[in-house]
Amino acid sequence: MPRLLLVLLLTLARLPAWSAAPAAPAPPDADVPGGPVGLRDTAQIYALGRHWSLLTDARPDAADHPLSLAQVRTAPYAARFVPSQELIPNRSTSAADYWLRCQVRVEGGHVGAAWLLVAGLTNSQPFEVFVVPAEEEAVSQEPEAMPVWRQFVRDDDPARPGPRAVAARAPNLLLPPLRPGRAYWLFVHSRGDLFWFSLAERTHYLQTLRRQDAVSAAYFGILLALALYNLLLFLAVRDRGYLYYVLFTVSFALLQAHLTGYWEQLGWPEPGGPGLTQNAVLAANMAAAVFMVRSFLDTTRRRPRLDRALRAALGLVPLPLLGTALGEVGGPVFGPVFGLLPLAAPLLLCAVLLGAGVAQLLAGHRPARYLVGGWALLVAAIGAYYLRTLGWLPVSWLTEYGVRAASVLEVILLSLGLAARINLARQQRQAAQRTALAALREKDQLRQRANAALSRRAEELQTANAALQASQRTTGDLRELDELKTRFFTNVSHELRTPLTLILGPLDELRARPPAAPAPADLPARHALMHRHATRLLDLINQLLDVARLEAG
């Protein structure tokens, strides 16, 4: 990209050599203000700036009753011509009438050379051109009696279209045949304007036009290529910032096409006239610029207060059209004031947009540096052009072609800024993804720790459950053992009570018998019964002892 910018700068630096009225290498008498122009080489374009002598007609009724050619050639007026000290005399802010005069000498044997008087693109006032042989010094002649005179009117007057000897954007007039070795006086009459005139041989001027068109094609090609590229990006990502960039770039290219005369040369329609068409395109470009900057800086989300200020700046958009409408009805007093609106509104809007970019840059929005750089270049170029219009700066390459150079650099920087915004969004997305991945990893670790804790708890519960089941089994066994013991002791109790009863019953009878009573006959049988049951009781007691030993282990 730095190499591309270098190539563009080198290409744009050649614009002075390919302009509509470029300055040729100065002849020896070029440094003499008001000196004659020597047409020596048909392969040169001769700038007439310092060769002019100017006569200022500041009379209040000069517009209605201008001086004639015969009058300005009389001695009193001829003495009032003042040699120009400027390369391009600038009287665009003056309301006076002006006559320009310079002497042209054809030096060399260029027989049949067709010489053109070429005006700059910024000439906006109608002007008249007179060519008088220097030998004709009879001041009593009227304009109709002059050997040659021509009238030229700018094309901004639809009722009186100006002639063009060569199909070109810049006004040009074919001069009458100039004979080698002879001198001629060239007079131009016009209201206050930028007097950018030059002389060029027709064939060489055509070659110059081809070179100029090649540079213009490169300029508009860059703008349209960037617009198409960003249109494709818009269709791919559906980000309205790219659409606003396309609208801004295309409307700016259309505005430059109108300002540089290509609109008219291509025959495009101009509803309402050139002034209205130009200001309509300017208003569209201003609106697109506001929407583009709002989207570029993301003010709606990042800086709501700044976004409200930018939306308020949309109020400047209709001012160029309003100035055109009011300028026609404002009269001689307010008309010029309203006529300044198409100049002041864009410059003020550029300052607002540049301030918004600086505010966002200071707030840490890195892509804003591209916008600040691009708009700073454009504001500087537009400011230089307006200062030239006011006569505060001399005419130079910067004032005439700076807007073109700055606009190319601006759209490149803005395109880089959109790309940087994509990179920033990608970085933010990657950072968000990294954050999300870290959160997922942390969540996974927490889940693993929770699962491990749940596993340990499950094992503990299983162990407790096994212990509980074992305890329940033991309890059942004990309960069954207790039942067995209960039944055993119940049975034992019955078994013990029966022998004891059978033993105690005969004993009680024997004890109850008187001592002197004779022994019963069945006494032995009773003794045997008691012995048998005593033995049975002994067996039961032995069984109880065996059970006790078994429980003791």
C-alpha cells in the first residue's frame, strides 16, 4: 500500500504539466510584467498571466454601459492599464469591469499555425475577445470596423452558448490567422473573474488534452474502482458503512466531473441548469459524508451525544440548494450573501466531520486516525481553493488541483480505515472467542470437579448403603435370634416347670404326711418319679450351659 500511495502522488504531481492551461517554459521577456508574448514554438503553451495589463472600470454603471474597444484604446484609458504582477490575475471577488491587454508577436516561420486562446475551467464570467494588428493604431475606429473581433460567452448561460474551437472541457477560441513576423494586440473584456488565459497551437493543445484526459481517467478510475470494491464488500458482509462509502465516493466523483467539465462534455442532463445540478450533487455528497462518518466512527453505539451532533449537521445539507434558490431572488444586496452558502456549507460540514474524527481518535477509536488524516487533507485543499477564490492566496497547483489529489488520498485512507475496522472487529471477535473458550474451560473444570465430588459422594453413599443393608441384615439376624431365644427360654421354662412340678408335688405330699404315719405303698414309685424328673431337669440345665458356652464363643 505505501508503494501505491507513492505512485499516486507521483502521478498527481504531473497534473500541472497536463492541465487545461499549463504554463510553458518562460521566454526571455516573460519576467517583464506587461511585456509582449513571443510565439516561438508550437509545441508550447504560453501562459498570459504576467503579460497582461489590466484596466479597472469601477464606474457604478459599468455593467450597463461598459467601455468599448475604441474607448480603451484612446490615450486617457490606455495610460490607465497597469501591468499584472500575478501569474494568474485573480479578480473573482470584484464587481468591477476589467479590460485586459497584451501584445502577441509571432516569431518564426510557423505559417498556417492555428492558435487558440484557452480559458481556465474556473473562468465563470462571460468575456469578449478582440484581436487587433499592432499596425492598426487608428483610435477612431469602432469595434465593428476592427479587422478582427470575437465574442465568447461561458456555457453557464444557456441562451448564449460559447463557442469551442476544440471539443474540450475548457473554453477555447480559435484566433484569426496570425502571420509570422507580425505583432497583434489581444484584448479581453470581462467582469471580475479569475483571468486564467493561455495561448496554444491547436495540434499541441489536442495532445495536451489527451494527456489531461488520461490523468483524469486515472483519477476517476481510482474513485470508481474503490467504490466498486467496497460495494462488493457491502454485498458480502452487509455492513452499511461500506454502502455509505460507495455513495460518498460516487457522488464526489460526479461532483468533480461537473466541476471539471466532464459532465457537460459527456452530454449528461442538467435539470434546472448547471448551478442547480452542481449544488444538488454537492448536497447529496454532503449527506453521504455524514452517514459515512457516523457509521465509520460507530457514534450511535460509542458516542450518542456526538451522534446527535452529526445528525444535526445534516441541517447543512440543503444549504447549497437554498443558496442557489435565494441567490436568484435576493437582489444585488442579499444575492451575493446567499451565493456564499454553497461555499460555506461544505467547508463547515468538513470541519464538523473532522472534529468528530478527532474526538473519536482521542477517545481511543483507532480506525478514526484514517478518517482524520483523509478529512484533514481534504479540508486543507478545499480551504486553499476558497482562499484563492477570495483572493487571499495566489493561484497555484495546490489551489486548483489540491482537491483532486486530496480526494484520492482521502478515499484510499477511508478504504484502509474500513479495512482496519474489519481487523479491529476480527480482533475483538477473537478476543471474545478466547474469553468464551476460557470460560468454557473453566466451566469444564468446574464440571469435572463437581463430577469428582459427586463420584466421591456416590461412593460414600454406596458404602453407607452397604453398611446400612449389612446393619439391616444384622438386625434381622439379631431379631430372629431374639425370637429363637424367646421361644427357647419359653420352651425351657415349660420344660423346667414340668419336672419341678412333678418333683415338688410328691415332696409336698411327703412333707405333709405326719411323721408317725406309715410310709405309703407307692413311695418307691414316687422316689423313682422324682429322680427321673430331677435327672431331666439336670439335662435341661446342662443344655442351657451349652448354649451359654456357644454364645461366649
